Amino acid sequence: MINNRIQNTFQNLKKSKKKALITFVTGCDPDYNTSQKILKELVKQGADVLEIGMPFSDPMADGPSIQKSNLRSLSTGTNMKKIFRLVSDFRKKNKVTPIVLMGYLNPILSFGIEKFFKSAKSAEIDGLIVVDVPPEEDDEIFNTAKENNIDLIKLATPTTNSERLKKILKTCSGFLYYVSIKGITGAKSANPKIVKNAIKNIKKNTDIPVAVGFGIKGPKDAAVIANSGCDGIVVGSALVKIIEKSLKNKKSRHNIAQKVGSMVKRLRTQLS
């Protein structure tokens, strides 16, 4: 089961010999209206897929910048209903760009699995990444996602062996997210050799697109990783840091979306 928007995006980019640029920002960071502007600007400047973080008080796979973005969002009263509204409002003018929600199991369970996926379908969300659910325990989420035509995007890491990879791929659709470094987001740059070998191995086991994330700090990293044999790259911490930095400056608080967009434009030029 592959959702059309995600599938079409990767297929069209492949025909154009381009890599997908997947951008991550936390939903409603620093507030609802600014977040809406950021999403529009990301697409305007070349993002192919939007990955939106569902704020959670204990985002253990994320580095300090994304942790802070979660807290900023939560402090304005963000909850799952608000995240679905954020996407629904975005969809009023954009029916093309794939949207993937990323986060942890706790907020989904609190909201209710059935209710979560019905709301996600209604908001026209295309995919979901749940960081802390292993393939051995994802039956309910996978089945409910499938019923609602939502891709369950899975993670593979440098420590994933071939046996584990096969388990992960069984319930993975949309694309496989390859975590290029050991540790948290934004910590260090990815090793191109390790990434290249990993992508080669993954491609032997699946035809699903592979996107690389966690170790891409800017345009230079993007250019290097784009040549690893992957189908796309994911950039998150670098964008979230721009939001954080802009909030500290009274002059730049008013043009956060443009500043984030400027980085996306630079990243896009490295992937064409």
C-alpha cells in the first residue's frame, strides 16, 4: 500500500533525475499562524514532502533544538486537534504536497488510535512516522493506517542488520527513512561512505524509495548525501535552529518563514 501523493512525488522526481527534499518542522512552532506561514514557504522554496512533528513532552530521539521546539509548541496549547487543524487549513490551498506526521506513540494512544487515523485521513495526511514503535509491536497501528490509506513510514539505522531490515520493510510503505547517524537529531554530520553502503544494501531488499536524515546540517551535507544512491534527504534540525535563533532577535521575529525558506532554497539547489 503506497499512498498516491507520496508515490507520485518520488516517481516524478525520479523522472526529472532529482532527489526529494523532505523538510521537518514541529507543528505550531513557535505558534499556529507562523507555523502555517512556514509550511507554505517550505513548499514555495522547493520542499517536496512536508514532515510535521507532533509535539510531545519527551521526544527522546531528538536533539536539543527539536526538543525546545516541542516545548515552544506545547506552551501555546498545541494538541493533536490543533495539529490536524494546521494540516486541514494548509490543504485548503495545497492538495498536492505530501504531508507526513512524525512523533511518538504516547500522543496517538492518548488521542485514541482509531480516532487518530480517522482524523488524519480527514485532514488528508499521507504518512506517519512513529519513532518508538518496533516492528514486532506495530500490528494495530499498521492495520489501522492501511484501512485509512495512510503510509506507515519506518526507520532503519546503521545498526539495523539484514534480518531486522526485512521485518521493518514488511510494514513499511511510502518511503524508508534511513537514520544516518547513531544518536539524536542534529548531533553530527553523516559519514557518506557508511550511508552509501547502507543504501546499497537496503536497495537489494526493496524497491521502496529511501530517504536519508538525522545527519544533514546544511547544503554541503545535502550535496554529499544526495550522491549516496538515496531517493531523498530529510532536513530538520537545521530548519528548527533557524526558528529558535530568529525568536531571539526582535528584528527577525517577523520574518521567520522567509528565513527558513531561504535555507530550503539553498538546499534545493544542491539536489537538482
